[in-house]
Amino acid sequence: MQVYEAFLGYLWNKRIQMARAPVTFGPSVLRVSSTGFIVLGFTLLLQMSLTTYLGYSRSYWDWGFFRIAALVSFVAMVSSGVAVGLHFLFRKTEHVTCQLAVFAFATFSHGYVAPEIARDGLTHSSSITELILAFLGLAAVEADRLGAIQSLQQSRQLRKNFTKSVRNAMSSNPEDLRNIFREMEQHGQIEAVDRTVELFLAMNISTKQLHYVTDRAGLLGTMSGWSRFLFISVLGMCGSCCVTVRKYRINLWEPEVPFFHWLLWIVIIMEIVLWLLIFLPLRVERKAFAEKCVSLWILFAAPMWVGLWQGMGGEVLVAFWIMPAILLMTALGPARIAALPFFGPILLRFLFGRNWGIVKQDDAERNASPEVANTQEASPEDNEDPLESHYL
């Protein structure tokens, strides 16, 4: 029956998406967030007691020891964050090392923001922003990990006993099986159905646009879900820039605020609203692609986030380069990116960390086969250009 459903789904250009059971995020997310806040509270108590005992003032230069501790926490935070990212990239989220890396990230991220909170207090806008982003980011990372584990488990179940061809499928009713294969042979699309099943198993979803994308760039990673952490990262990047511009480029210059400062602030706000309007209505596979675009461009803003790049240059970079690039790639989507000659397929393979370089020969031959390239006549949607129907 699953073979026949895959055949009809391909024939009628219907979406085939893996059903996902509800995931219980609460307890695990609460443990990770609680770990971060416990570390934050302990670090704040330690800093305040040492400050009182040593007689330090609130001067920044009196906090040399704590600045060194913050630097160590920053290095450890980046290292654990890279470890988490590598586990996601290589689909090793089920390993206990991934969970340990998440807890380490929670520990050192709060250890990094603790000195600034202890020095400036929670009334400082940057301290509040960092604390909120740390809480939401940790919750999002753990939710992404649990979702990735469920996706891997269900994908493994689907692959169980699959022999890479529907010709080896079995049925409790041999007559039904013969009728199904007879119908597929009449349409000459057994190879195309194999390709559909292969795409579904690799990406957990199959659509007409994804067939076009994989024909151009090969099989990519899963596109049946999107990262909550990267969603929070975009909002955090733009939100922190907006707060910084308002505080240091507008309030400090009043009453004679330069026009460019107002323009910078307005542009960042408009980009946040526009990105939300574009991203939220998208289907899940396009959200997954937008997530990969965010992960690429947000690396350019990382030095500004951690204080290595200060001043208006970083804010201008976000407003007039990073966010426009994210908006453009999100609006275009994977099909239009794949249609770009030469550069498009390479960019897609780079974003998903799959099939780097040239598409494998067997993939190229299968993509060029008449069964895959054949245009069906069973549905009026079959003659649509995949790029034109990409937004439907």
C-alpha cells in the first residue's frame, strides 16, 4: 500500500511528508534552562562576594580577574557551540556527547554573561537582552535536538527492510501487488517512483519542487523541519542591533541626531518585520532552506555578537548586507537558487553539507533517465514550471 501511495503521490505531484508524533519538549528543555540559571546564580554570588571582600569598585578596569574568567567562558562557550553544531551537521544528535555539549553550552554561555550582569545590573539594556537571548537560545537548541532525534528514529524505521527499489516490495495480497506494478509499468515510472522514495527517505519530504532541486544538486539533508535556534538567532541579531542603535546612535546624539542614524534604525526594524512576514507563512521545506541561509550569513555577525567588532561598522553590516542577503535568499527559495547556472547547485550542497563538489555519476544518470524526466498527463499541474509553482 505504501508503494502505491508513493506512486500516486508522484503521479499527481502531491506532497508526501513524514508524519511526526508529538515530542515532549518541556522536561528536557527545563533541565537545560535550569542548568544555565543555576550557573548564572552561582557565578553572580561568587562575583559579588569576591568584589565585596576585595573592595573592587564598579570600574571596568577593576574587573580584570572577572574579564579573564569571562574570556575563558567565551572560548568554552564557542567550543561547545561548535560541538553541538557538528553533531547536528553529521546527524549525531542521538549520541550522549551531543547532550553533554548542550549542557556545556548552557553552562558557559551563562558564565560568559554573568560578569557583565554583575557589573551593570539587570537594569542595563544589553544585560537584559543577553539574558533573554541565552534563555530562549538554550530552550531552542534542546528543542531542536529532540526534534532531530525523533526525525532520525522515524527515518530509520522507514529505511528498515527497504531494498532501494519498489520492485522488491511485498504485500499481503499478491493480486493487489501485481495490479499495482502493472499500473506503474503502464505509466513507465517504476524508476521515478524509486527516485521519489529515495528522496523521501533522505529528506523526509517529497514535493515537485524538491524533485527539481535534487535533480540539480543531488540529495540534500532533511527538509521536514526547521531550527528554532536559528529563528531566535535572527531575531536576536536584529533586536540587539536595534537596541544598540537606539541607545548609542540616537539617544546619545539628541537633539542633533544625524539622518543616517535614524535611517539605520528604521531599516533594521523594517527588515525584522519583513523577514517575519516572509518566513512565517512558508511551507516547512522552504523554512528549512531559509534556516540554512541564516546559518551561513549569521557567521558574519558572530564577531559583533561577542564584542570583537564594536562600533557602527557592525550595525551597518547587519542592516545593509547580512539581513538583505537573508531576505533575498529566503524569498527566492531552494528551487530558484538551484536554477542558477553552476553556482546554484554548489551553494545548495554547501548549505546542507551534502554532496559537496560534483553530483555522483549514478545520480546524474538517474536524473537524466527518461523515467525521471518524463512529464505525466494525469494531472493539470504536471505542465507547470517548477519555478513558477514554487510559490503556490
